[in-house]
Amino acid sequence: SQQGEEDPQALSIQEGENATMNCSYKTSINNLQWYRQNSGRGLVHLILIRSNEREKHSGRLRVTLDTSKKSSSLLITASRAADTASYFCATALDSNYQLIWGAGTKLIIKP
Amino acid sequence: GAVVSQHPSWVICKSGTSVKIECRSLDFQATTMFWYRQFPKQSLMLMATSNEGSKATYEQGVEKDKFLINHASLTLSTLTVTSAHPEDSSFYICSAGDRGLAWGNEQFFGPGTRLTVL
């Protein structure tokens, strides 16, 4: 089952602009993870943020987590054409490995 | 490090045949492996969780006799789609994790296998 809902479902922006994607979930979590998937390919882990963390950075990526609102956002700054992909959030409910996936946001970066 | 491979990357088969998909962790011991199914333009759907040396745990609605999972070693899990039909056509993705590592809940994903049943 999916507990994550992501918005927008699709986002198209110009290269160089910032892209923001949001993820909401329903239950308490241990951590939340963001993944990228290029069309027809496997998933690439981007960043993991634990329930006691509020913000994390990795290169051009910035992830925030608001456990009171049960939501997270992924910001990609200075977008590039190569960032075109689908982005998924996934929540881990406890210390086991099982992830519950959001529906994903399809990001298109126009050159 | 933390590379997971899948084989084959794509397969086309006739209806009624069985197809085996392999998932290997190349540089770490995968105590837990997950099998997902993904339909076009949709999110991942967890099919089953397998721990090395024990029976897989299937998600509700997934037929265990249809999708046979074997996790016989710490580096290999296989998914066999038995008597495949066109509705089984999908993108199958495996992921692996190692409880002994400090990666916490991070899963490492294989590149996926695209199955087309004619």
C-alpha cells in the first residue's frame, strides 16, 4: 500500500530554476527517503532524513522534514537537464527495511 | 560499493512459460532483499520481502505460488514468475540491504528487469 502522496504529479521548469517537490504521509515514521528514477531504469537513492532531523543537504539537494505536518520537501537548486527524472519519496515506519512509496513526481527540465 | 545487479535486464517470453530473474548484491551481504513491481508511470509496489535462509513474506494480494522467491545466499535472491501471462508484464525491481552495516534503512536497488509476456 502507498502512504505517501507527492505533489505535484508533474513539474516542468527551465534549466537553472529551482524545483520543489512535496511528499505527505499518514503515519509516524522512522525515516523518509528520496529516490530518483530515470525512465525505465532502476532507482537511485538520493537522501535519507531521520524523524529527529529537520533538514538535510547533499550537493544541490535540500530535504526538509516536518513530522508535525507529516510532510517532506525536496528542493533541487539550479536544475540541469540531467535532473529530468521521476522522484519518489519513501517512508520507513520502523527500524526494519520495508519502505512505503509515494506516487512520484515527474520532473522535466527544459534546456 | 553497495552495487546490486539484476539479470536479465529485459526478457520476452511466451504465455505459459516461467521466467527467472536474479538479483545479486555484488559487494556486500544482503541479509534482506525486496522485490517490487512497477507498472508504467506508476510507483513501486512491494511484492515480497525475503531474508536469507528463510521463506519470503508476501504482500497481500501477491500469489506466492505465482511469484516464487528464493533467497538462498547472502548475495543472491531469485524471483521466478511461473506460468507467465500477459498481465504479468511489468518492470520488476529488486533491492537489498544489510542490517550489519551502518547504512540504517537504506536499500540499494538493482537496475530492474522488464518482462514482456506475449
